[in-house]
Amino acid sequence: MTTLSKPLRGMLEKTVKEARERAEAGAKAALEALAVPHREPFAHLSPEERDLRNRLRAHGRQLGGPPPRQVREHDIHHLVTECAYEHWHRMLFARFLAENHLLMHPHLG
């Protein structure tokens, strides 16, 4: 297997960094839409969304976020990073399966 040339490695690195920034921005927007960084949930959230919000906040504390009583706006940096990482790797794995003709349609087989 041959290696990439230096210019191509540079382009790949730049693209990966840009994709990571976009994934983190998307993860942050999704977490903010669920009011994860806020002390109180938004009034319009459904019971399922409130449950997801509570589980995300608990997971954020497990990742190293501050306890809710010590913070005015919940720090979600660790949670944003993990969500973006998980989403990015799911997309890469799906692309790997598709490129190797291993991706199956759930209804068509």
C-alpha cells in the first residue's frame, strides 16, 4: 500500500480538522436545542426530550463537567466533544461499509 504525498496529507489533515469543527458545532447546537447547558429545561420540551436532556446532563457530569449546583450555565465542552466524536466515527464506519459493499438496506436487505 502506498502512502499519500505530502500535499495530499496536508489536504487530508485540513479537511479532517474542518470536519471535526463542523461536527462539534452541530453537536453543540443540538445540545443547546435540548437546553442541556441551562439550569432549567425549556417549557416546550416533550417528556422524552426532558428525559434525554437529563441523561445527557448526567453523562456530561461523568465526563468531567461541574455539578449543576456549582454552575450558572452548565459547561458542556466534554459532552460536545464526545457527541461529535461518536457521530464522526459512525459516519466513517457507514462510509467504510458502503465503500466495501457491506452496507445493507434495513428493508431491502
